[in-house]
Amino acid sequence: MSHPNKSILKKANAAVRAGDNEGFLAWCADDIVWSTVGGETLHGNQAVRDWMAREYTAPPAFTVEQLVAEGDTVVARQNHGRGRRWQAGPARLQRCLALP
């Protein structure tokens, strides 16, 4: 059985790939913690919004190769064309059936 938070992260990531950062943030709790391997950890919607404004001058191109979900945490293994990396997805999503 698929974890309901996986479908939420898929919808949130589709918004990012479409260049809709606010659409992505609509799926996130105000106190989101967004971490990337080798990168910074962002705390809160405003920090993620500011980071996206700086880093996503064009919609990012990536594929999600694997999603792992347990409780209120979803982790995505993504390929950004620069190699694979794991990324913690929007933990504590607002519109989540099992919780964000």
C-alpha cells in the first residue's frame, strides 16, 4: 500500500518543476524543515521561499527515483542530472491524510 504522503510530495514536486514555488509551499507546513545532502537545512516556509527565489531562476529539472515514507516524514531520492541525492521532502505537510 502506498503511503498517502508520497502522493502529496509528488504533487508538491510537480508544482516546483512547473515553476510554481508558491504552489509547492501551499503543501508545506509553516514550520517545514527542508534538508539536502551536502546542503543547508532550511527552517520555515519563508526560508524555503527565499532559497527558491535565489536558486530556482528557472524551474528545476529533476526526476524522483524513489520515495520513502514513514510517519510524517517523506524522503525523496532525486536525480538532478548532477548525480543522485536524497532530499527530505516537506515533513509535516498540511494536507496529508495520515498526519502533513
